[in-house]
Amino acid sequence: MKEKLSNTIFQVVSQASEELGVHSYVIGGWVRDQILERPSTDIDIVVAGSGVELAKRVAEKLNKADKLKVYRNFGTAMLRHREWQVEFVGARKESYRASSRKPIVEDGSLDDDMRRRDFTINAMAVSLNQTDFGNMLDPFNGMQDIRDRCIRTPLDPDVTYSDDPLRMMRAIRFAAQLDFLVDASSFEAIQRHAGRITIVSVERVMDEFNKIMLSPAPGKGIKKLRSSGLLKHFFPELDALYGVDEIDGKAHKDNFFHTLQVLDNVALKSEDLWLRWAALLHDIAKPATSRFDPQIGWTFYGHEFAGHKMVKGIFRRLKLPMNEKMRYVQKLVLLHLRPIALTESIVTDSAVRRLLFEAGDDIDDLMTLCEADITSGNPEKVKRYLANFENVRCKLKEIEEKDRMRNWQPPVSGEDIMEAFGLPPCREVGEIKAAIREAILEGEISNDRAEALYRMQEEGEKMGLSLKKTLI
């Protein structure tokens, strides 16, 4: 590992440690990522002594005192140096109470500090001491677990997960990010202690969940969350998708596995977290809308409308952003069947105009979601649907270029209508505006202000309104 320590920061830490007479080590994620050849800008330095004092000395030597933040209540310090974020902490040992994942912390040795680490792949350290600079310390065979692509705890997994239940989420998150397997004994311990995830704040759980969502194949991680028993404790709506109902020999597909296939399909096309959330929630209301019809089997009529309504409650409970991100997911859940319906019929200009009007700038993401929703095991069916979607895309482009419908607003506003007829805000204004919008969407008039104003006059005359001002 010595050649990995050529950056100035490690040399300075080594010199400062020598001057203070303390032993220091780089530990945890940075060491793991160097072995895996993954980029890493977070460096954790553990000190057999005061982490704060070492951080101060390092900042002084680098002329970076203004980049140092000290957290005395926690005995830690954070230093920004170029692209690096370096955290200094004194070696410590921890003990836990059953009702909390917050440890009781005491000063400890390097051995104590390595024992408190969550996984063996994060419990490796490299010496920054001048006598053995660059030597690797690997007391729990983390290097071998990296070779074996295995997530394993340094100590008894029952103790590790009971002490800090968030580590159960982290185990599955690391497995998803690195494409590792969770050690069998460790996974069984997660199953035994899954219920303790409820003592962890929703924010911390969702931070780990979103990292799973952003992994290369998020479906794998979410399957592990369900089979471990964790998912039902914080995301029961998603867990409820699992399973197949059967009546009279007729069964529907497993909506849980279908959803994860759609999610993985989207992940191949986009790294956007909220598009992935739209994929995750696109069929979330199917359990609530499932009905059995003896003639046609299982139906889920209206699941897109019910799902649209569920999104807000799910986001609120899971402490996800209640802003344009949530509204974006709502929109895609509501509209996800619309392009599919267009592939099954003659694509009319009016239907395409309506889709462009409602989807706006999110039309491309909606099309990505809808194409990802094709999960049939029949290759010919998939090929046919994809070809139909290509026709829809061509039609969208054609109508967009001709009618400029993306993020469209009718060329006549409510203020125009009130000014033309001398009206206050009232029902008639809304009805005239709606009539103009429908006429343009149906192709009866073009997306042009002059034509829209003529239609406004016609609609006003039908209502018995007299024109007070000509706007044409």
C-alpha cells in the first residue's frame, strides 16, 4: 500500500504524528477503495491519542487553519485539503444500550477501534508512522473478503447488528454497490434482528436506501431488503407488491419482481435518482386496485391514479423531498400508461398533443420509463412493443416541431378573456379558456394567438357575452 500514500496529506500527517509522539493510521473506506481501485476523496485518520490535536498540527503545517472544523463534543476534526476531506478521530471503543444505536464512547486502542468497525472490508488500516509507514493491518481478513466479494462483520454479527441496526442496511447497501454477497451467517443475523431497524431514524434508513437505489443494479439490493425482513418495517407498500394471487387457475405476475425489473431497466439508461423512484412506484397501487374478473382474470384498473395519490404520503412518511422531486414522480406515475396506450392504437395528433401538454419537459423521461416497463419474457412481443414506441417517439418529435406543445400554455390567457369581455374572475372565463385549449389539442385550430382569439369570441357569443375590447 505504500505507493498509494504518495499524496502530500499522508506525508504531512506522518510528520505531525512524529512531532506529537502519537501513532496514526488511515483506516476504513479509503483503504477499501484503494484495494478495489475505486475513486475516493474521504480519508479517515485514526490516532492513538487526540485526533483534534493532530488535525490542528496538520492544518498548521499545510497553512490550512481556515479549512479546519473541530467538533469537540465528538473529539473529531475535519480538514478540507484540495479535493480531499480528511477526518481525524482518536481511537475509541464503544458500548451500546438496547434502546438506542447511539454508542457510549470511551478512549481506546487501535485494536478497540478496529473491532468496532461494521465490516471486515472497512476494518483495515495502513500505518502512517515513520517506523512502519505503509504497512497494512488486517486483523479480520478484510483483504480475503474483498477477494471473495463478501460482506462480513469483524465480530459476532448478532452483536454487530443488534448494537447498531443501521449496519443491516449498510451491509445490503455495500453488497449492492460493490456487487458482493452478504455472508450467510451475517444475513441470517440480519433476519433475526430486522425488527430493530425501527429504532433508527427514517432519514438515516433512507440515506442508505437511496444509495441502494443509485447502485448499478438496484433491484438486487431491494430483493435482499425484502428477503432479509427489513423492507416491511420501513416500506410496507413496496413489500406488499410481493406475491401472486390465483383464482380458478388464473394468476397475475408478481408485481414486486416486475417492479424491480423495470427499475433495473431504467438504471441501465439513467443515473437520475428520481426517475428511478418513478420506476419503483409506477405500480405501487396495484395491490389496492387488484380485482378478479372471471372472464378476463386479474385487473388493476386505475392503479396509475391511485398510485399518483399514494406518492405524496409515501414521500412524507419516508422524509423524502416534498417539492418538485415529489411532483415529478407523481406525474410519471400518473402518466406511465399513456404512451403504452398509444402503441396499441392508431396514434392521433390530438392524443400526442395531449401527452406533450401534460408531460412537458418530462416527456423523454416518461418514454424511458414506459420502454423499461416492457418486461415480457416473449422476445417477439418485446420487439413489437419497442418498434411501436419508436413510432410514438417519431410522432412526438413531429408534433413538437409543428405545434410547439412542450410546456405549452394556451395563447389566450384568462386575463385576455376578462379584458375582452369586461369580466371579473368567474366560471365563464375558465370555460372559455378550457374550450380554446381543447380546440388546439384536438387540432380544430392551430396553436396561434389570432386563431385562439377568434375562437374566444365565438365561445363568448355562445354564452351571450358581448365583446368590450378587440384584442385581435
